[in-house]
Amino acid sequence: MPASILVVEDEPAIQELVSYACGESGYEVRRADSAGAAQAAIGDRLPDLVILDWMLPDRAGIDLLRGLRADARTRELPVIMLTAKGAEGDRVAGLDAGADDYVVKPFSPRELMSRVRAVIRRRAPDKGDEPIVCGGLAIDPARHAVTFDGRPVQLGLAEFKLLRFLAAQPERVFTRRQLLDSVWGDHVFIEERTVDVHVLRLRKALAAAGAQHLVQTVRGLGYRLARAAGAAAG
Ligand code: CA
């Protein structure tokens, strides 16, 4: 389940360089060479992060960014602006428009990828490869392994993604719709009650390790993961 990155860049050499660096770092890469192509790609499937060039042939990257921030579906989409403009004014304009970070050309692929990792860690903690530890719960995405107080928890793929998403922001309540969008991807037409089925399976698997209390129902709202390791009402 690598994070997916959309690379929006019209200069073929730079698009290739950035895409290659992202692929080498283990990300799933899609490419667009114009603002229009980027919008189509985002409309098709929401990426986890966008690397966005400032100067595009059809529209300024910053205009595309403003459009993304004005739309509820893409408001939270992490964006790193890429540009040859090093002027302080552009930097400020980019960040004001809602960019998460800003990289000036020429840049080293290593520097770009460290910015990418930092933004994904900050904005999409459930998409990184870093282990998540929460109370007695330990999730290792790279090994697809979960333990509770050292006891292994056997999970199917959907339950694993659900647990990882909840554990990335413990105590926060998520609606069924938010869980569907985040875990199964938006544009997926699954009934919200499907989430309940997977939560039941997740609880059953956790119960085998003595952690059935971790995933809590918040009546009328949705679900959350309890941070505390102690027993609590499910
Ligand atoms: Ca360009």
C-alpha cells in the first residue's frame, strides 16, 4: 500500500527525474504535464500527495493549487510546489495559497524526497512506512505486522488499513464516510454499513490478543481508536 504521488510537471527531463526519485523511494507515481491533465488525474483518483510545478503550459500551478484548496474533496490534499522562481514573494505566495512545502529548482532528488517524506509524515501519517506505536499496540506497515502487548494480531488487508488509519490519529472520531474515503479510497461506492462489518472483524482479531476495547464506537458519529491500553467499554 505505498502512498501515491501525482507529479505535475511539463518539462520532460524534470518530470522524469522527479518520477524516478518517487518510484525509487517506493511511492506509486502518476504523471501529468499540464494543469488540465492534473485535474483529470485527481478527479479520477485522489493521490496522497501532489508535486506541482509553478509554470505549466495551460495554467499557473498556483491557480490549480487555489482551486484544490477551494474544493472540499481536495482541500486537505498535501501539495509541494516546485519552481524555478526563488524569489521570496513567490515563496510566500505559494505557501499562502496553501502549499505544504516549496522546493526551488535546481534541487537534488534527495532533498525533494526528504521533503516528500516529511509532508507525508505530517499530513498523511497512515501512509508512511514508519511503525505506529499506540499504547500496547504496535503496527509495522513495512512488514504488515501488528502486535498488542507483544502478542501478534492477524488481520486481513482491509482491517489492517482500517486499524492503521485509526491508530495514526488516536482518540480522533471518524465518520463511516471518512473511513470509507480514507481506507477504501474515495469514488468507491460502498455502503457505509460495510465499515461496520470490517470494524467487527477488526475487533474480533484484536480480541484474540486481548485488545477488543481499542476500537470504540461513538454513538451517532463513528469510530475511534482509544489511546489507553487499559480496558474500556467498546
Ligand atoms: Ca514548467
